[in-house]
Amino acid sequence: MKYFFLADGWTVGRVWEFGGLWNEHSWRRKPEIKRINLCLLEQGEKLWLYQVEEAVLMVEVFPTAPPSAEGAKTIGQVVLKRLITADQAIDRLAASEPTV
């Protein structure tokens, strides 16, 4: 399995596997992406841990709400190319600020 952290207010868009964009017709299913009930606090923002299956190479993420006038500098979308291992996720969680 592979992992990544994603902030509240962001969601997963397109998913890539080794052959290109994930094709639900070829795979006969959606990619396995599961939010784990663990988060870390980084600069006052909650980052939730997500688990993806090994076949996933990259994921695109984007904000769920349109940017407000105040947050107009928000990035429109991001492609996460570097998914992390379970050990790296545990290290990040252990080093994070304690949450309640």
C-alpha cells in the first residue's frame, strides 16, 4: 500500500497507474483510495492520512470549494507524484503536533 496526506477541504480527482490514467472499464472498478481515521496538525491545518493501492502511481487533488475573494491565491489543483510508504507515514505522524 501507498499513502498520502490531504488537508480538509481537498478531494481526489484523477488517478494514474503505470499505464496512464486509471481506466475503470479496463480495471472493472474504481481505484482503492481510503481515508484513514488518522490526521496530523501542520501549521494549524489538519492533514488526513489516505491509503491507496499499490497500482496507483499519482493522484490529482483539488479544493472542494471555489476560492473565496480572501483565498483567491489558493492553488487550483495539485498532482501528488510522490506517494509515501507506511513507514514514512508513521514517521510523519510521530513527529507531528499532538491533536485532541
